[in-house]
Amino acid sequence: MKRIWSVLAVAAAVACFGFGVVSAEEKKAAGHEAKPATISGELVDMGCYVGHGAAGEKHADCASKCIAGGMPMGLLTKEGNLYLLTMSHENADPYNKLKAMAGKQVKVTGPASERAGIKTLEVASAEGPAAPPPAK
């Protein structure tokens, strides 16, 4: 009886391994690999934007509070594409810098990908709005 269970356990492990290899190859073929990108748009909090379309200058204070409270950040392009922003495990500074720019136009560079219909952009670098010109 123990021998049968051992054979079944080995068979299950081999089957799982085989499916994992196929799955990784299918992901590559389906275009799930991250590609370098630089994308500009408005920094939004995902909860309010997805929940009820809240964005823009009027929502900036609320977005700042939501992001400070842990709500995920998103980048909304002028074309209406929404990217979930993710933190780089190698350098969290650019991601954390963005937290202070809710409701502002920003430019984010990093690997972009899409999975299960969700577009993501890992924040490798970020630029905020240009400083206003000095008053004359």
C-alpha cells in the first residue's frame, strides 16, 4: 500500500512540474513578458478611480489620503488606459516618491506587462510635473 502511495506522489509531482513548464511557455507566447516602457498620465488611487471614476485636481486631496492609507496607485493615460503601478524590489524609492504626486501628471519608466486583463507598470523611475516658471 505504501508503494502505491509513493508511486502516486511521484506521478503527481511530475505532472505538476510538467504543467508548470507548459504554463511558463504559454505565458511567453501570450505576451506576458514585461517590456520596457515610459508612460505618462495622471497618478490616481485605484480604489476611487475604479470604484467611481474619481480623478483630476478635484480628487487630488482624497487620492493623497487613500494612497497614504495603503490604496494601490494607478497611472491613467490620456487615452484612458489604466496601469496598476508596482514597486521595484530592487529600488522602492521611485515608487515611494510617486506617493506624494496624487492627482498630478507624471512620467513613469519601467517594465510594463499585462496579465488577466490588468496592465501593470513596475516603477523603475518617476518624474513629477515640471516646476512652474519663476514669477517675473
